[in-house]
Amino acid sequence: MRHPPVTLLEEEKRLLWQLRTRGSQSRSALAETLQISNGAISKLTRTLIGQALIEELPAEALAGRGRPTVPLRISPAGGYAVGLAIYAGLLEIALVDYAGGVVSLTSEKIEPIDPHSFARHVDRRIHELAIEHRLLGSRLYGVGFSVPGPALSRDGNRWHVVRNLPGWKDAPLRTIFEEALRLPIWIENDATAAALAEYYLGGLIRRCTTAVVILLGHGVGAGIVHEGRLMRGETGSAGEIGMFYPGNQPRPTTLDLIATLQAAGCKVGSLADFEEAIPGYEATIDQWLERAADQLLQTINSALAWFDPGAIRLMSPLPSAIMHGLADRLNRRAIKWGDHIAESEKERYDIEISRLGGAGSALGAALLPIHASIARA
């Protein structure tokens, strides 16, 4: 039997957010930052410790004082969540604990199946993984799905899923998943989910207030995080940069690179056999990278102008060497960062590659239920 997620008060959310974004802190530091009394902090922390959402670290003696300070941090024992991402021939399932630690990340080959069959398969896999990692009975916040495509409805139930997943486009996905899994469900565009993973697990949460993550997956999309909030836009389609690259023309995506390699005679069938199939086709990949960098340049410059981000990162299930080749080409081109700032205050940021690789969308999907539990209004 699973423990249901707890319902948090606003002050409890504020405290948890402070620990999540700033790291471990003492009660007195929290009281000062949150501008509430020491007595109120003691009461809040006592409740959250009792719910296993935070925990005390070993006491640290302050220099010149006899009484130690006891730092608090988010507790991994607070529960877990599940995230799923589906690519060309691959299904990734992530389990993330309440502190953001990765409990499990699995990848398996999967044939294209309809959403009902997919939901039943996922239900079995979640149960198997919960047994494997001894999570039965733990607090489960819910399941996040990373969907390759923009939303078709404001409630996030229907999505414009890529054609490689037959039967998914405009299907009531949330309804299907809720009926099959009997759990709280979150559905998000894969690039937006990837941005959330990069924010929490890629170090951006303590580095900058605004970040842009560009995902080269089934399609090409972007996720934007600003001050801890996912930027979704009016209909949930913020960051839908794929509209700049018509699907009937070459575009900077994993499927496009696979098609380019196949046209050159490569036997690659999907991402599952990518690295084994591409030796000997380095020149074809180099040509694709040159074109992809040219295509992405204007999009990146637009992101710089519109959002003034503290970081721009590229994420993809493509091999790391290919993604670093793309970043190198972009960083050699004339990307202007902050030309409106006085010369003495300019700072140049390189386009970076996510260390999460192709796991970002699944990890971000798993973080959706946890993020929602303390999301700021």
C-alpha cells in the first residue's frame, strides 16, 4: 500500500523551496531568510521532519561557540516519483527520490504501440521497479510523462504527438494513463520536462534565474525556466521552436540525422543501434552538424534577445561526441550575448551540453510531481 503525498501549507512550501534552491541550512538561517520567528521555524521543521520531508544533518560546531548548529536538508525518504520518456524505439523510465536523487534509470527497446497498450506496459514496469528498489509502501507522488509534441488542449489531455507513435495524436492521454495506472498523472512536452531536469539536476537551480534548454529529440523544442517556474505560455506551447523547421524539410533532430545516415547507406534503424551502426559515416555526420549549427544559430540568438538567460544548454539522446561537435560549431559562430550591456560589464557564456544526455526528459518527467508539490504560485 502506498502512502499518499502530503498536503503542504504555504509556509511549509516556502521552507522546502529554500532548502531545495539554497542547500542545507540551520533553523536560525531559515528564520532570517524567510522572516519568521524562531518559534515558528521550530514548529514548521518539527512537522516536516515528522513527515520525513526534511532531515537533520550531523551538528556542526560554530567557531568560538560551544553550542553546535544543526543544518537541515531535503530528505530522500520523503517519497519518490516516476518519469517516462519515449524516443525512436526506446522507452526510458526514471525513478527519482524526494531530494532529487536518481533511484533508477532504465532504458529498453520498445515497438510503436497505442497509448492504451503503452499504459498497461508502464503499469507493469512501475510495479516491477518498485519491488526491485524496495519502494513498495513508500510515498509515491505520481507519474510524469514526457510527450514529444505540443499540447492540443489547455488541460494538457490531448497532444500533437509525433507521427512515429501511431494512435497517440489527439488521444486523451491523461484519461488513458489515469485509468490504467490509478495514480496522479502529469504530462509535459519533452523539452519542457528536460528543462526541469536541467534546473534541478544540472546545477542551474543555484546558478541562474533564467535558463533555456534546447532538446534535439523526435523534433526540436525548447524549455524555459524562470525563477523556478516552467514557462508554458498561454496554451502550453512556449518553446515550440520546431515551427521554425518545417517537418517536410531537413531539420536538426535525431530522426533527421538517422534519415540522413540511412540515405548515405548506413544501416542505422533507431537510437537503440546508433553507436554500433555509425562507424565509417563520420563525414556524413560532420556535414549534418554543419547544417544543424546553421539552423540553430538564429534560434539561439533569438533566445538570447528575448530571455537574457544565464545559461543555454543543448540536450539530446544522441551520443555525447556528436552533441559536443554541435556545441563547438555554435560557439565558433557569431553568437552575440549581451551586446546591449556596457563593454566593461559584458560576460560571454558558452553554449553547453547537458550532462544528463538523453535521460533529461525522463528525469524531468519524474520531477514534475515533486516540483508541483512545492511549486510557487
